[in-house]
Amino acid sequence: MPVVLDPDAAAVYKAFQEAGRPRYEDGTADVARGYYLAARLVSNPEPPELASIKPLDIPGPAGNIPARVYVPKVLRKSASGAPGLVFFHGGGWVIGDLDTHDVVCRKLAAEGELIVVSVDYRLAPEHKFPAAVDDAIAATAWIAKNAATLGIDPANISVGGDSAGGNLAAVVAIDARDNKGPALKGQVLIYPATDFRGNHPSHSEPETSILLTHSVIKWFSNHYLRDEADKENWRASPARVSDLSRLPPAYVMTAGADPLRDEGDEYAKRLKDAGVPVTYKTYPGQFHGFFTMGKLLNQANVAVSDISQWLKTLT
């Protein structure tokens, strides 16, 4: 479908093009990680001041999982503790870390008045599927079990993330439902990857191949998945699950100039059809990845505020 970028999004895209940065897929994963971090440091807005930011090691299936706990100055509390959000960063399961999403986690904590625990799951190609999934599930379970120690209300824990992180949040929610995991309060799916088959129209439209290009999606997929069969595995492609009922309320966000647009749109509709309360928000003039670029894109700040307000409705 026709996509027209917002003026500020078009300006950012032009600046990225003129910078002449090599494509991720033309180098190694380590080089791509450096480029991604540098871009985030340039585009992140000023971080809000919090009460505390502390490192955390979470026991995982292959050793400790690094995490970071964000506690805002103003915190919604009950006798059982404060609301909590377990956050998984984006980056195609190959790039991204606690630092690339540090500022957005600070903003979610401050504006949502809740405790955010950002999880640094294992990355591919060093650790292929399902390593990231195993870490995400284990981290969420541990956080729920140790919620009181963290100051979190165990009955008010949500999961969320952007892109690959949205994928992991969706998978964690399904796994928790089916395998007696934590009773999650909500799931925040920010332009989530839900179907590795890549057969939605937005995967072939030229106007969606912006920053997250069609070719780099294949590069991420080839690094993350072990073989073609993994594309059909619901733990990689949560859209392959036939039953999406009895899942926690969902906030699903998409962007117009995004190859993953139709995946998120379809997943939101399926959740709603399955009886799950869904809040769906789309930003038609933005591209994939805009959510963390609050210094350059005001719509990123609007999106953070909108999600924060939605999280407040879960109490």
C-alpha cells in the first residue's frame, strides 16, 4: 500500500542514506552491533533521571543472563509491590543490548511509574534459535518468582519489547499460558516479528524497505534460525500458533513503512478475534525502529507515552 513518510522521518532516512554507512549484511555481526549502538546513541532522547538503575544477573539455561533494573522516582505501589515490565530489546536477535535500549527503558519506567527489568538475552549467530527464547522464558519466570525482592507485585508483571523483542514477548506470553508460567498482566508488542515465512505483502513493497530492509531481514533470519523448519516453529513464529485465546491483554504497535507491518496487524486481529483485549496503534508515516529515536522523531516520544498510559490501565 502507498506509504508517505512523515517529514521528520523522511529527513532521518535521508540522513542515514547520506551517511553512507555500510549495510549490516555486508559485514560481521560484531561490526553490525557497533553500528547499531552508535546509531542509537545519536538518536536517543535525553534520559529522564530515575531513583536507581542497577545491574542484575539472572540464572539462565546456559549461565547468567545480564539484566538491568530501572526504578523511577515516582512509582505506583500497592501492598504487594509496584507494577513491573520485563523488556526485551530489538535487533533481529543478532544486534542490540542493554545499552541500545537504555534510554527507552528509562522513559518507560518514568512515564509508566513502574519497575522495568531489561533482559540481555543471548544473540545469534553465536547462539541460534531457541537460545534467545529460552533466556526470555527463564528470565521472566525468575523475575516473577523473585518479584518481592525486586519490589515488584508478582500479580502485576507484563512483558514487552520491540521487533525481535516483541517476538520474544509474544512467545513468552504463549509459553506462560501453556506451561504454567507466570500469570502475566499484559504484553507490549512494538512492531513485532511474528511470522518468519515472510509472505505478507509488506515484505515485498519497495516503500517498506527502509532501514530494516528486506535484505537485512533475510540476514537476521539466516543468523538466527537453524534451518527452514524453524520458520514453522511457534517459538520462532508465534503466529503459527493456532490458538491465541486466554493470553494477557495486548498493546500492539505498527509502523506504515515497515516490512513487519502486516505481521503485527494480522497478529493484533487474531488476538482480538480470540477474545484477547487488544489496543492497536499504528504510525503510518514512520519506519521500523523509530520507537527509540525520540531525539529525532517526536512520534517516538508520543509512542512511549501512549504505551506508558496503557500500562497504567492494567492495575
